[in-house]
Amino acid sequence: MLRPALRPRYAHKILARGLATVRDGQPTEKKPPTAVVMLNMGGPSTLDQVHSFLSNLFHDSDLIPLPMQKVLAPLIAKRRTPKIEEQYKEIGGGSPILRWTRTQGEGMAALLDELNPESAPHKAYVAFRYAEPLTETCLEEMRADGVQRAVAFTQYPQYSCSTTGSSLNELYRVAKKEGWGANGEVKWSAIDRWPAHPGLVKAFAANIRKTLESFAPETRDEVVILFSAHSLPIEIVNRGDTYTPEVAATVYAVMQELNFSNPYRLTWQSKVGPKAWQGPQTAAMVEGLAKRGHKDICLVPVAFTSDHIETLFELDIELKEDADKLGVNLTRAGSLNDSPIFVRALADIVSTHLRDFDAGNVGSASKQLMLRCPECTSPRCARTKSWIQKGGREAEA
Ligand code: FES
């Protein structure tokens, strides 16, 4: 049960709520917020969180299936920690993803209060998969606030079973383990993907237009727009994962918004290990373009909604160094971070979902979420999907 495991900072809130329920015979309790739970992978905010972040990451078999996972995961995490700590040192000592997620969430919740007064107040919660605030922390905070209605809102615009799927599996697992949130205490629904939402597309396009202005006007139209997304092991793609086509959908919609003003390609970054991953790799593409004489590149991270290690270190430091050596003018479009267009898009996605849900136009889970990968063998996926479809209730025994 959750109560004995409560951390002190939330325990007093739950007690206070209980005491304040009735005063002078009148209910005095404030209306609990409609929770919008922002799901993402997270990142270590400080260097001393790097090891636990890596340990959580390598223990996640939805993301990295390993033989003897419980044995190998701690070994790999320990071995990689010093190198990854160095990378975080180079970007200022930690990941900014929590700061950006909170900024985006607060802006979104404020807009939602205006857009959907009937479900106000709205409050953004953060549930990271590998760093604090982890799902346990998020659920404690929600329980302390008396939440009864929650939307699990993925911050990965394009769905993958290894990212959004993993976060949803974790949400169900932790809620069940902690004894709160898994069996009717909260009415759940999920927003599982939004790869071509017009606001997302406009936010990307605005940042690209701004970046293109930094190139010489006479060659600006020939700058290659290179979209870069985090890659996936090809075995996940071949299982029937929808990430690859959904990233392509984002890219095509953004280019449509730009009236196909420039040549473009979609490439994939962050491959690790010896196995085959979705390609072509971003670094190899920059090299290949340079060989063909394309020396002006506008780089666009298209699957991240804020800066973190993959943009600030991998693209801005490592790839930029490679490009400089090749004589390529590689300029990265800014991440969405505190883009007002993007924050409005987040609010619009949730606002529409809440209205459609209340009107009965959509269920707790989308039809697309309910279709398992044809080659999926994970019982976790089946249980989680069924739980969400039932609005956060366990299946009858
Ligand atoms: Fe895709 Fe299980 S791996 S549904």
C-alpha cells in the first residue's frame, strides 16, 4: 500500500486534506485538480544522479531487452557512468529536461484553465521513466492533491513501445504496487501520440525558418534540412513498432508547412552497441552530404520536445566538431523548450482530448494504442493496454 511508503513531504498534505474535509458541517475542500501527467524519459539533473539514471535505463526491458537483465544492467550502468558523467559535465552538469518539462507543463495548465473551465483547475505532473520525479513520486504528489481524474500525456510526439509504451507499463506497475491509482481511485485516459498535430508542426517550422535566416540569402533555399530522431534497434522496428512511420509523418507535415522550401532528409542518431539500428545515421549522412558538396545544413531534432543530452552534447558538441572538420556549416534549429507555439499546442491537445472524452467521442485508450505490435510477446503490454482501456481499473479476475 502507498500510505506506509509515503515520503514525509507528501504525508502532511494527505493528513491535512483529511482533516479539512468538513468544517461547520460544510465541505471546505477545494476541488481536486484534473491531472495532466507528462510522461518522458527524464535525465539526471545533477552529476550524482547519472548512475541511478543509467541503472534505471538499463533495467528497462521495454527499452533495452538484455539477456539476464538483472545481472547485466547494473554492470553496464556502472561501466558507463564515468563516461556519461563527463558528457553531462560538458553541458553544464546536468540535464535541463526537468526544468523545460515543468515550464511547458505550467504554461499548458494555465492555458487549459482558460480553455476548459469545466475541468479546471488543471495541474501538470511529471513522471519520468529513469530520473526523478519517477512515477512513484508523481503518484504520491497526485494522491496528496486528491486527484480523481488524470490524463497520461506522453511527451514523445511519436509513439514507440520502447518509450511511451514503457512509461505506460511503468505507470500501471507502480500504481498497482503502491496500492493507489490502479484500481478505480483515478479515472485515467491516455494521449499516446500526436506526431502531426498542427501546433507541433508550426512550432518546428517556426524554429526552422528562424535558423534558415542565419544562412546567406543567395544560397538559403539550397540549405539541406536534416531532421534527426533518436534511432531504434531494428528488431523493435521489425516487431511492428509505429515510431519510424510516425517520425516520418512529423517530418513530412513540417516540410508541407514550409512549402517544401528546401531539400530535406530524415536521419537517426544515438545508436549504441553492435546490433543493427534504424538508419541512416545522422553523422554518416552529414559526411555523405559533405562529400556531395552540400556544405550548408540546418539540423532539426524532431523527436525531442526539449533540450537534453542528445541535443546539447551529441549534436551541438560531437556532431558539430565532425561537421567543422568536414567544412560543413551545420546550424541546429532550437529545441521547442519554452516556445509559446509549442506550449499552446500542448494545451490544445489536452483540451481537445478532455472535451472529446467527456462527450464520449474518444475512449480512455485510442484504437491505435490497443493494437499490439504483431510480433509483441510481452504480457506487460497486454495488461497495461487493457488497464488503460478500462479507464484505470483492473480487469475482472
Ligand atoms: Fe509493441 Fe508490445 S512491443 S505492443
